[in-house]
Amino acid sequence: MLLCVCVCVCVCVCCTHTSSIPSESIHVAPPHLQRQMAEAGKKILMDQIHQLHRESEALQLELAATSDKYDQQLRKYRERKLKTKTKLHKARCVNTRT
């Protein structure tokens, strides 16, 4: 809906004083203009939806890639930890026998 704010000129009844004060009078746009504006608004919103959808898909792909990378690093860390733990256990066993 298209709204306009007008300035009204008021004339005082008790004297000849006139003043310009803003009035909050509302004018409604013609129906064909309202339809055009609604269609333009709808197009803008649809474009925003498509852009946000593409951004969401990109973020999901990035999250999946980051998650895979994290899983690989965690697996490598656990393997190194187990390998180190095994080496330390063997070293303790050798040291306690001698």
C-alpha cells in the first residue's frame, strides 16, 4: 500500500492567521499501482529467498567438509595416542625387568 503524508494549510477561525502544519492524512495508491508494487515486492522477496537458499546450501557443504576434516584429525590423534601409549607401556615393561 502506498502512503503519502501531506502538509495542510490551516486557517484560524477567530483571526486571519494561517499556518502550515504537517498532517498525517493518508492517501491510498490506486489498485493497479498497488498490484505493481506487490509484484515488485514479491519478486524482491523471492530473490532474497533464492539467495538465502543458495547460501544455506553452501554453508551445509562447508559444514560437511569441516566435519569430515575434524573426524580425520580426531582419528589420527587417537591412533597416535594409542601408538604412544603402547610404546610407553613397552618401555615400562622393559625397564621393570632390568
